[in-house]
Amino acid sequence: MPHISGRSNQNGESGFALVVTLVVILALSLVTEVMTRWVSTALDNALANREEVDANRQITEAEAVSIYLIETRPTSVRGLELLTTAQLQSADSARLLAGVPSAENYIRLDDQPYRFGDAVLRFQDMRGLINLNLGSPDDLFALLGIFGVAAEDRGPLIAKLQDYIDADSFVRLNGAEAAQYEEAGMEPPANAPLRTPWEVRRILDWDKVEALVREDSLWSLVTSTAPVGAFNVNTAPRILLSLMPGMTPETVEKVIEWRREQPIVSGYQFGILTGISISDAPPSRFVPFPANGVILTLSTKNSPLERRIAVRKTPLSPDRPWTIDYDVEMPRVPSDGTEPDADELPISQLLPTVP
């Protein structure tokens, strides 16, 4: 009997040791799994952070190069003329007054995409957009149609916009001033020009237009708020060309194809090309020359966001050669399938040669 008891104790101890071993192995397995997941997550986060940092660096470099070019290179009806430093120094004042000399390369200002490393840059002339502060009621009426606003609702929206930006407190028919905003529980109107295209969301009833309030709306790609008058068909987006009275898809394509090779320099030439009369007289006159302001759009393949920067030259300012009206980061606007392929930014001739 004692012999049997000894064997039982040994069996019990062996069984207990086996259970403990299994528990330890299980615990180590769990710890290993947790550590593996933690390390994997940390590596993923590090990679994501590295990509974000790299994307920000690329955007910052592209912004610096873009503003340098905007500020130091002259503008012609073609776009931004990429004259070399030697060409700039040799061009005397009389020649510049007679007309900007054509460079070997130039940058289009019609939102054409350009590659700079892994970044993509687009330059949009502000004069090619509809100005929300200076645009005519007819322009604004047509513009609202792009965003699905019913014809009967556009007039009241335009009246509220005009009440918002004018300096007085008189209420237009279907308009709104401070009393109407207070009744709606909104901040009173600025009674000053809009500072950004997105400020329309603060205007009574404009905040209810779904196509305008979406973060990926086309709104900021077709509108401007800079103090820039007139309209430039050489740099206008396709969708705005289609709004011009009498334009058809065929004439829009004709204008797009023509201006890729040479700019349209007068209302008369535009009429010959399209059969549509366009005015060279104020206030909504056609001007073939770009404005002193450009909207930069910067993006990289590793970021779902893009930066949009409104830059204006201010040569008469004693301390600021340029001013930035706004600088925002927002989701990329989906392409409508008509965006051209990106060209290489043609600045190699401006860079110093390395022996």
C-alpha cells in the first residue's frame, strides 16, 4: 500500500507540473502575441508618420518653389514666363514695358497639373474664376446652377449674398441683414467682401445648399474672392466656359484645344473662333492677361489631402512682395475624368548646373 501511495504522489506531482508548464507556455504565447501586435502597430504607425512627414516636406518644398516663381518671373498671356536669371538681367525696362519676352518654357495658369518630385502642383489664374464679390448676378445665377440649385431659389440666394457683402443695412427683396440672421440664430452678416470662397457657408440659406457645404465640393475650384475684375477665357475651367451664353460642348472643346497652342488675345478673336460675341468693355469685360493672383493646389500621392493657397503679388507694398489670402488643407476634389496628365515642372534651366 505505501508503494502504491508513492506512485500516486509522483503521478500527482507530474500532472501538476504539466499543468503549470502548459499555463506558462500559454502565458508566454499570449505575451508574445501581444508584443508582436504592439511591435507591428508601432511599425505601421512609424511608417505612416514617416510618410506624413515626407508628404509635408514635399508640399513645403513645392510651395516654396511655386511662390518663388510667382514672385520672380513675369506673367504674359501664355502664363508664367520662366526666364532665366541672365534673361531677366538683360531685359531692360523699355523692353518689359513693350511686352514680356517669351521664355523657352512657361507655366500654364489654367490648373494644368505639374510634377515636382513626388508632389503635384496646379496654378490657377484668379481671373479665370467667377468672383463672388464682383461677379454679375447673371454669372452667379449660372454658377449656382452647377451646384444643383433650382432656378427659383437662385435669386434669393444672390440677394442674401449681396446683402452680406455690402456695407449698408438695407434689406434687398428676398435678402437678409442682421435682424434676419438673429432670428435664425446665426452670426450677423459681415457687411464686407468675402475673404474666402468658403465664407458663403455663413450666409443665410447658403449653408443649406448641400453641394456647397461638402468638404470635397468643386466650389473653391471655380470661385474667387480676390480683388480681381474681368474674366480670362484662357485660364477658365472647362465647367465655367460651358456657362457662357451660347457655348456648346463643341465650342468649349474648340476653345480648350486652341488655347493649348496659343492664347486668345481679344473678344473679336474669341468671336471668330466660337461664333459668340464677348465684351471687351467693363464691368464684366474679357481680359486675356492673367491677374496678379494665383491659386496654388499642392498634393502628394501619399496624402488624401491637398493644400490650396491663394497668393497675390503686392509689388507696391513696402514690406510684403506678396500676400496669402488663405491657406487651407482639405480633401482632394474627385476628378471628373477630364484632368490632363501631369507634366514635369519645366524649371531645369533655372537650376544651377553641377559640374
